[in-house]
Amino acid sequence: MTGTLYGIGAGPGDPDLITLKSLKVLQSVPVLAYPAPDDGDSLVRAIVDPHLSGQQEEVVIRIPMVVDRFPAQDVYDKAVADIGAHLQAGRDVAFVCEGDPFFYGSFMFLFGRMAEQYPVEVIPGVSSLTAAAAVLGAPLAARNDILTVIPAPLDDASLSRRLADADAAVIIKVGRHFARVRAVLNDLGLDHCARYVERATMSQQKVLPLSDVDDTNVPYFSIILVHKRGAAWQ
């Protein structure tokens, strides 16, 4: 009998925001798998560290964080082999990723390769969107608002068009694209109803007005919330 692969959302950064179901799985499985950069420590491993016994075998999936190589197909192919060996031996594996596994989560690339061959269970996590909204005290949407999620790497014309059409928007993956995004918001007259947060719920969390953000030092884990009424309840 093969083991089960669990895709676990570890949440946005605060270890206490992991779900009870995820916690139970993390503390019961014999094998833990997680993504990490080519060089350096894994952020998601650090998030779940307080909950681990230290007795589990760990599978580190080194993923190159280079745009033109992402997702790194060969890396995920190797991960399938490594994780599959444990599953074939009857060992359950928990793969943890930041936020939610199916909301831009790295787990989806394993799911697409493994779900037809092995038992797979996905456990949702607190997403960066809801975490940012809570930190900022800015509800995402209300009533019949249409909420649009916009990746910052889109070109300026696409950013402008989607923001113009949205009642409310969440701009994700801001990072090095911040200056362009801020310029688009200014051009649309939306800068006054935009809110910025970086590393929401983490110890290095920052909340700043757009005008105060140093556009040379914006991390990947940064988000801008926009609501055209200023606040969803208005």
C-alpha cells in the first residue's frame, strides 16, 4: 500500500496561522518535503519549524528562482522521483509551501505529476491576500464587488487595463516591479486608495504609504491592495 502525499499550505509567515489539520499532518508524517532556493535556507521550512519534532526525514527541493527557468520542470521531475520513492515504500509525505497550495503555490506542479498515481490530499492554508487584508485593516471586497488578482510582472498596458476594470484589486509579486506599478496607479488616480504591505504577518512586516516605499528595496513578498471606494464597507 502506498503512502499519501499531503500538500500543505503553511500560511503567509506567522507560524501560528497554520491550520489545525495541517499541524496534525505535519506532526504525524515521517517525511517532510519543501521548496528552497538554489542557495540558502527555505522560508517555508522556517515557518513550520516550531511545529516539527526533528525526527522526520526531509526532502529539500532546490528550485532556481530565475524567471525564464520557472517553473523548473527538471527539478519537479526529480522531486517526483524522490517523493515517489517514499510513497512507494508506504511512507506518507507532507509537502509544505507558503500560503495556499493551489493559489500560485509550488505544490501544484507536483500535484499535476503525481495525483493520478498516488493518493494526494490538499490542505488549504491562509493566503497572502487575506493576511495582507487583515494586517492593513482593509477588507478585500463586499457585496457585488469584483475582486481582481493581478501579478505585478504583467506589462504596463495590461496592469492599467485590469485595474481600470476592477472594483477592487490585489497586486501580488510586486518586488522589483514596484516602481512601474506605482506609476500605473498614479496615472489612473488610484494611488490614494492603494495600500502597501510587505512580508505580511512575518517578523519583518512593514506597512507603508506608497509614496514612502523605497522602490530599490521591495521584496518579492509584497502586496498592494486597491479598492476604488477607499474601503469595501462604504
